[in-house]
Amino acid sequence: MAFECPQSTKVSQNLVEFVANTDIGIIEPNQLSPKPNTEGTAIPNLVPNTKREPGKGENIKGASKFNSKKGIKVSANNLNQSSVPGDVVFASHRSITDLPPALISEILNCLDPKDLGIVSCVSTILRSLASEHHAWKEFYCERWGLPTAPVALDSVVTDDKSWKDIFVEREFRTKTFMGRYSMDVLYGHTEAVRTVFLLASAKLIFTSGYDSVVRMWDMEDGLSIASSRSLGCTIRAVAADRKLLVAGGTDGFIHCWRAVEGLPHLFELRGSPNQNTEVRLWGHEGPITSLALDLTRIYSGSWDTTVRVWDRHTMKCTVVLRHSDWVWGLVPHDTTVASTSGSDVYVWDTNSGTLLTIVPNAHVGNTYALARSRTGDFLFTGGEDGAIHMYEIINDSYETKAWHVAAWVPHSGPVHSLAFEFPWLVSASSDGKLALIDVRKLLRTSRRALGKRTIKVKHLGEATIEPPQRMLHGFKSNLYSVDIGADRIVCGGEEGVVRIWNFTEALEIERRARALRGIRLENRMRRRKLQTELSSKGGRSDQCSVAAKKNSVSCVWPSKRGMSGKLKA
């Protein structure tokens, strides 16, 4: 990217005559077009400035424009101040910090988190500019959404933390899933657990299954908070946010609980004197297998081969999306919803109800599980063949395409559930194992022409795809559902208990290790600085010389002869 100096002037006719001089002559005056041209040619570093500021070397003035399409090669050694016409003005040396703030912001906006962090280490000024840049907020939101803690959205610094600090801390927390963990086992269900949902913002866990009861647990201590009455059928899907809890049964209904204002655990599952807190929606003609929520809609998928979209305010069905086979999973994003039906994967436009793209035969057998990145650009599918596939959704002005990116086969049985929180994809299978996959190496940050920051993939060969980074196993077979968030993994299965893998211990260990690394680095830099100072003074750089200089005492040692005389006496 080229930048024009704001303090540049057009070269007058005197400069044309000056350039025609044979001592410099590169072009002749008749070669210059008399007509003005909008394209200018810069002449950098032409003439030294005769005025010097104290403490600085001579300033080189350069970068003026003249009205020609052809360039002029001029050596600074062949020019002097007296030979240049008086109406030619040259600009002084400038750095990137002299550019307008808006332009600097656009330059920094093209960098990814790693490069932006490197820029912040170059100088004090760039550290201030890069650390307070609004791109850190975009990086955070595109990976994890807005923080659950109260954050002033229009302010750069929140609670003495910049968006860069918040991003770095969250990125640091993602490493904990490779560390030590503790496990909690929650007992309460009398039959197999078919679905689990982790609401990290409220520190709540919702579970249900064959016993027809929806249970709510405290995420921190693992205690049961409340349980609903029996809903009369198997509950295969649960979804929640801070305002609404929904559960779908095999009888084709959706049972909804609205949040109760002032209630610490949000929902009154046992029922409330105010009957407006519970609603049951009917419309599906078969068992409901999947549920999802966004700010304005409820999404439900069923074995009646349809996905229904419901308005959260009116509780009415607004869109019906028909498939060719049973619907096993769905994940919405913005105005689209991805769904799995049979062995195929669909992407729909929920406003118009049109099919945007389809991935036929994504798996051998049924495609049971589906997950999606927060930006909506990536889909993860798990199927009956035990494989996991990753697709990139590309939208252009003409069509939507799904490109296959990677595949893993970590399980020996069908994959029943997937959950994704950047950068970790976790899967639950009927073989009784959980697989953790880090997809960070497959992604790279880029910027499209319209200025929308997106995450693109590095298209690698199948042979270069790494196996899962971690496998959690040792449990009974048939794990049906899994979720991830807040340094925890929650899973339920056929054995009828809910297991929580808590990685907060690994987070504390990693924090202590990072603090020790910081102390060692500080001590190393202090020693290096001291050695540099001593070497510049010509002294010894070892520790003994340092101690001798600090504790030097001027004294006269007796001579050897004097000492021997005293001993003889």
C-alpha cells in the first residue's frame, strides 16, 4: 500500500528546466507533457535540509510531485540546496505514527491477533495504538461472543482491562483442556440421559432423558437445584438462554419455561402460581430430536422430516422447512439454519424458506450430530460411520457452497453429539469415548473486500490432518450428548448419570507456571542488562566482580617480608 505525503506540492516549470540539466539529465524537457496529469511520481530523499535541530541529524526532504507519467532518477549526492528552484518544497522524514489515526486504524485492522500482538511490541507508541485497537473486540466476539460479565460495549477499557487483555486471557484459558482435570458425577436421573445443555452465563446445567424429567444443576458445586414434573415422554432435546428454557419430547410437543424475574436460578421448573411462565407448543407430528434458540426465534427439528421456526414473542410457527428424511440435528446462525436429515446436510434461509446448499451423503449412514462456529462459516458433522467432517460455508453474490476441509475418525462407533467452543471441538460416541479436537491450525484470519472480518481455512491434504489432541474414555458405552464451556465438559449417556470434567485446576496450574516464567524472564533480562553495563565500562561481567565492586574497601596489605618478620618475632 502506497501513501502520499500530505505536505507535497506540484513541481513548477523551474523544476522541469532544472531536471533538463545534463549533469543530472535523465529526461529532456520536451519529453514532459505540458498537460497536467493526476498521476504524480515521488522523488524521495532528494536534498538534505540545511537547518538542523539540536540532537538530530540532518533531515532529508523529499517526495514532491511533478506532472508527468515518467519518473526521474536523482541521486542525493548530485544535488544541493542551491541548485534546486526555490519554489520546490520537500517534506521531511515521517513514520507510520505521523499518519492520520483513521489510516493507522485501517492498517492495523488488516492484521490477525498474532501480528497485532507483534506490532504492539515494536515501540511504546505502537503498543498504545495496537493494544487499544477496536479489532481486539472483533477478534473476541467472532470466537466467543460478548463476555458474560458486564462489559461497556462503547468503551475500550473495561474494569481496568482493555479488549486486548480480555482476548489474551480468554485465549490463555483455551489451553486448559490439555491439562489436569477433576471429575464430578451427578446422580438424579433414573434412566439414560439423552440430552445435556450447559448455560455458562448463568452457571447452570440442564439435563433430561428417558425418565421424562428436566433437571437443573449448579455448575460450580454440582448440586441439583430443581427438577420438573414428569412430562410424559422421553425428552431428547433441551436448549436455554437467560430468558427461556425449552424441552422437546417424543410426543411432538415443545415445553417452554419463561424466566422468573428475581429468581436466582432463573426458571421455576415445578410450576408457578403465575401460569404465564409455562407454554407448550404443538405442531410436529413426530418426536422432536433437536432444539435451538436465538434472540427472536425457536428452532425445532423432528422425525416428521421438518424443521420449524417459531416466533418467541407470539409462540407461533412462522416457517416450515421440509426435508427428505428424519431430521437429527440443527444449528442456526443469523438468518440461516443448518440441519441434518438422513445422511445429508442442509443450509436454509429462514427468511424466505429457500434451500441455500446441500451436502449429499456427508456420512455413511445417518448424520446424527451437528455443530457450527460462532461466525457461522464452519460446520462440523458426526455420523453413524464414526467420522467427523469439517465444512466451510462460502457465501457469494450468486450461490452458497460448502467446501470439505478436514475429516477425523476418532471413534469406533456412531458419533451422537458434537459441541464447539473455539478452538475445541468435542464429540461423544457410542463407544464410550470423548474426543477433543483443536481446529486452530486449520484456520487463518483474513479480510474480504467488503471489509467483513472472517475466518478462512488453510486447505490441507487429508494426510496432514492431525488426530484428536485428547481422548477421554473409561466409561460405559453409548454417550448420547455433550456440551462444552466455562472450562468444563458435560456429558450424559446410557448409564443414567451426568459427568462433568472440570479443567479449572489446570487453569490455576498454568497461571502459576506462567508467573514463574515471567519471574525467570525478568531475572534473565536484569542479568543481561547488568552484564551489558559492565562490559561497556571495561569491567568483568562475572558475579564475583560485581560483588567486589559493590563491597570494595581501600586498604594496604602488609608485604610478604613484613609478615614473615612479625611471625618470627
